[in-house]
Amino acid sequence: MLNHKKEHGFSIVDVMITLAIAGIISVASIPSLKQWSRNYNVQSAATDLYAHMQVAKLGAVKENKSWTINFNPGGLLGYQVRNNAGKTVKAVDFRTQYNGEIQYADPTATKTFDASPIAFNPNGSSGTGYAYISNKSKSGYYRIGMLYATGSIKIEKWNGTQWK
């Protein structure tokens, strides 16, 4: 009777083929991941601006004095939230915070924001106007602002034909 030892496991060829297939799948998915990252950045920038507008609105109500959001002040590509004394409470620079991927852009016109600066009154109301944000590849657009002078802040995404 012959005594054969049976070995279990993978050969080096099996491992190399598996690694090659995994590498091909990884390379094929990189463009999709980059697109997801760009869209995430513009969504994050829009959400941040929305939150900072809420801060300005609540600050105006709390102090019973006007607060403002200033777009691109003094060469800054971004915005500043300023209290009633003109002191900068929050500054966002798109070049550093979002690696230069975010810009002001409207898919339907050449405007970047309707009114600069946006002022919130002590009662929380404001004038109307939007800021339009996109990424450098212009694959995603958001507008953040007020449709009515009630101070109700909206964030909307461009779906290719309309704001939703």
C-alpha cells in the first residue's frame, strides 16, 4: 500500500491570478471613487455654508444685532461669518479646507451669488439671495440661501434641469 501525503492550500499561481484580478478591479474602480470624492466635497461645502448661515442667523437673534456672511472678502476664496462688531466669527477658505476643489458657480448663469454680503437682522430675517457652489469638475451644484425674506435658509441641489 502506498502512502500519499495530500497537501491543502493554494499554489503560488493561484495567489498570483487572484492578486491580478483584484488589481484590475481596483484600477477600474478608481475613477468612480474620484467622482464620489468630488461629489462628497461639494456636498460637504454646501452643508457647511448652510450651517454657518444658521450660525449667523442665530447669532443675530441672540445678540439682537445684525450679523453678516461676506463672500470672497479681501481675496479669500470662500466666506466669513461676521458678528455685529465686524469681528470674524468663522472663516472658510475653499483653497485650504477643500483642497481648492470648491468654487462659486451656477449651472444656469454666470452669477456666483445673488447678494454679497447676506445680512441677518436681529429678528432672524434676511434679504433674499443664494450662493452657488460647485466643484472644479462642475459635476455637482448646490445653492444655499433664502428664497424669501423670512430668513428661512434652504439648501438645494441641481439635478440637471431644476433645483431640488
